[in-house]
Amino acid sequence: MTTAPPGAGEHPVPAADPPGKGHGGDQGGGGGKGHGEGKDTETRKTIWVALAANLVICVAKGIGGVVAASPALLSEAAHSIADSLNEVFLLASLKRSRRPADARHPFGYGMERFFWSLLAAVGIFVTGGCFSVFQGIEALRNGGSETRDGYLIGLAVLVLSLAAEGTSLARAVLQVRRAARAGGRGVSAEIRAGHDPALRTVLAEDSTACAGVILAIVGIVLHMATGEIAYEACASILIGVLLVYVAYTLGRAARGQLLGEAADPAVQREVRAFLTEQPEIDTVTALLTMRLGPDSVMVAARVDLTPGYDSETVEQSMVRIRREVRERWQELDQVFLDVTDVAATRHGAAADGHL
């Protein structure tokens, strides 16, 4: 809580404890921290599965692409390199975002997740998307020299890649389904919410990888059947365009979170309704929220008190209300209540206007 400005109300409330001591006026990271660390463990396993799959198929695609002189296969190898680097970024983000709050970062390091997911999006764009488009254009310009053995090598590598990517994707989808059940919403709604950028990035990478492998297979088969490399070159370009689109989508989401994204509108409505229901609160004049990490949200509310309560009662009530907010919504671990008196504030403004 914060102290009401002089003359703003009849019930002064002690200032909030400085960040770093406890919850919400007390320091955050607390309300949902244990739950958040549990989700991090699941996300870390998902990333490791994705990294292992990408490293194996990256080597296979690279060797197969060189041997078969296949632009589609080389594009897929570039895609796998980008994905592997991104998984390293995401693993770093999981560790760095859980550092405890300090004097320079009193609300913790949760936004590290958003920063590293932005870097992952840039990696997908540059290493994957741009290289794939370049490979396709070069193939169209220079033609191809694949042999039948090259076709077979390429197809064998791509089938292996599809199996590995499919396994990684199944793991990511399973985690999303569990998170959706825990949040009481559908899988599509959970994906759209996307509060965990690491999981969202892995899911996007694996989905795109499976789609890219299928495009590469179609391109190679058509090239084999017709002798026209244009099919395989177009497949490479389509893979690149798909990667650029995914990079743009992930980058836009990370940008929104880095700029200070509000909590879900439904949560905001629920918190406002809860505060309004409290007998000590007459009206909620303002309610602001900002996401500080995947499982950390700051809430700052300006409330007008019901007349007739003494200062000690008000203080106890505000402590109780903050505690209940954190218990009901675990991710709301930074709660600040600014006690004001709307009538007194208006009266003071009117008096100033007559001076």
C-alpha cells in the first residue's frame, strides 16, 4: 500500500514495504514462484528434447544436403541450425529469469524470458528464413544436379527428421494441454495467451519444422518425378517464407511483452470486481496491471474508501485484501493499493481553481 497524499483522505495508510521484502508491497516473485518453477522444469525438459532432436537431424540434413546437392535439404539444415541456437537461448533465459530481485532490478528478472525469445525470433529470421529463400533463388538460377541416389538420401533424411521433429512437437503440445487444463481453458486459448515465451517458441519452431519437412519432401518428390528443380527450389522458398512469418509473429509477441503487457482482460475484470466487493472499499478509481514475467504480474489499484473506518482498521483491511488477491490469483505477486478520497481530492481541486 502507499500513503495517501496529504489532504487526499481521512485515513492515512502506512507506505508499502520496499520491494525485496515480501509480496506486492511485499516483494514479488512469491505468489506463484513455486508453481512457476515447476512449470520451468517442464519447459526445460521440452527444450532439451527439442534441442536433442534438432542436433541429430541438423547433422543428417547437412550431410544429406551436401551429398544430394539438394537446396530444400540444405534449407532444412539451416532451419535446424537456427532452431538449435534458439534452444540454447531459451535454456539461458530459463536460468537467468529466475535470479532473485536485487536493488537494480527490484521486480526480478522475469523479463529476461521476453528478451531471449526476441533474440530467438531474430535467429529464425536470419539463419533460417533468409538462408532458405537464398537457397531457393540460387537453385532456380543455377539449376540442379541431383542423382537418383541423391533423391533417396534426401527423402530418407527428411523422413527421419519428420519423426524426430514430430516427437519434439508431441512433447510441446502435451505440455500446452496440461497448462490449458490447469488454467481451465482450451488448447487454442492457451496458445494465444502464450505467457511462457520459451514454450511458445519451441511450439512454433517444432510446428514450423514439421511443416517445412513436409514441404521439402513434396519438393523433392516432384523434382524426382518431373526432373524440374523449380519444384524443389519453390519448396525451399516457401520454407523460408514460413520461417520469416513465424519469426515476425514471435518477435511481435516478444516486443509487446517487453513494452509492458497488461494482464488478461478477464483477470483485470475479476480483480476489479473483487476489490469493489470489499466493504472497506467504496470504488476502484483506477486499476493498472503489467506482466513482469511468465508467472509474475504487478497490480496497482487506486481505491476510494468507505467512510467511517479508523486508520488501524484500514491498514489491517488493506493487508488482508492484498493477501487474498495473491491467494486467488497466484501470478499477481506484486500488489499495490493506493488509498485515496475522491470527494476530498475533487474538493481540493475545486478550491485550487478558485485561487
